[in-house]
Amino acid sequence: MMAEEERIKSAFAEKDWNEIKTFDSWTIFKVMAEFVEGFEKMSKIGPCVSIFGSARTSPGNKYFKLAEEIAFKLTQSGYGVITGGGPGIMEAANMGARKGGGKSVGLNIDLPHEQGANMFIDSDKLITFNHFFVRKVMFVKYAQGFIVLPGGFGTFDELFEAITLIQTEKIGKFPIILAGRNYWKGLIDWIKEVMLEEEKYISPGDMEFFSIIDTADEAVEKINSFYSKYLLSPNF
């Protein structure tokens, strides 16, 4: 470690190197500030479900409509909705929560080219983060479940992080629901046939960490069925 530090340090003047180290130290306080704001706001929201999916999904897309319907029906069962705060699936879910009169939370991320917060987030429940990892903590800590619609790398990142945390028992088990059987089928078949059966990189029980549905009613039923065994209460 010392040799690597000396190598990097030699590329800078002494003054520049000290400034870099000072900047890194102050980053700790910026991260802490994001955690504090997130914990203070999110601890008051009550039971919610996080809904994920692509920011590129257009309003005419069937998955946009599905996300809106799922969010609406979740509010009718007493849940609020948490999204990433942006357009696409996130906007659809916040729209559905707003129509249902439920809590509509947006955990936005500050990016150079995207994304602005959508207009359907409750004004007191919008938080904008600079760090992805802080934002992901909020998604997991304050959600009663994940509903994941079709999306790209970011959606997959959030999905597999939640599965990993449950698998390693870093968090308690909660419902993870994949919406859109046609979209997810190829991935799930590969996980089962290659990861599980061929390579044995996961255990049979790991396949029970998630389920697949096609309709809003199925999604809400999965959430309600899971919590029918318990008194509904926040995760915190």
C-alpha cells in the first residue's frame, strides 16, 4: 500500500498531493450529510414498496402502464411507493401513487446528462443524492418489497444487490417481484440452467428469493400475502 501511495504521490507536486488527500477526507462528511438527510426523511414515511425499471420507458409502453397500475393498487392496500425519482418507469409509478392518494417518494440522483425529478413526487418526499451507494441504502432500508420492471444495467444492479443482501443474510427476507414474464424469462432460465444446475454457483433455495408476475393484481397479492403473516410495519 505504501509503495502504491509513493508511486501516485511522485506524479504530483507535494502541494497538489496534500490537496487531494484533504479533498478525500472532506468527502466523508459529504457522504455523512447524505445519509443523515436520507435517514431523517425516510424514517417518517411508513410502509412503502420500491418500484424499479428503465428511465427510457415511454408513456405508451405496456410496462409504463403496468408500473402505474401496480403503484395505484399498492396505495389501495396501504403502501406508499418509492422510486428513483426520474422519468420512465419511475414516473409511471409515482403517477400511480399520486392517483391513488398514497405516499409518492422519489430518490433522485444527480447525473451530468440525466435525470430531472418527475412531477408526481410529493414535494416533501424528494431527496437528491450525489452517491449511488447512499441512494441504494435508502431503497433497501425503507422498503417492504421490490417490484422490478424491465430496465437496463441500473435496474439489474438494484435487483441483484437486493438478492445478494438477502442471500448473505445482511438483511431480512422481503418480496422481490419481477414484473413482465417475457422480459425476464431468458435471464431466469439462464440462472436456473447455468448458475444453478450446471455450475452450482447458487443453491436451489436461492431461486425462492424472487418471483415473476404479469399483472398488477398478482404483484399486489404477492406483497399482501407475504405480510399477511406479520403485522405490517416499516423495516426500521
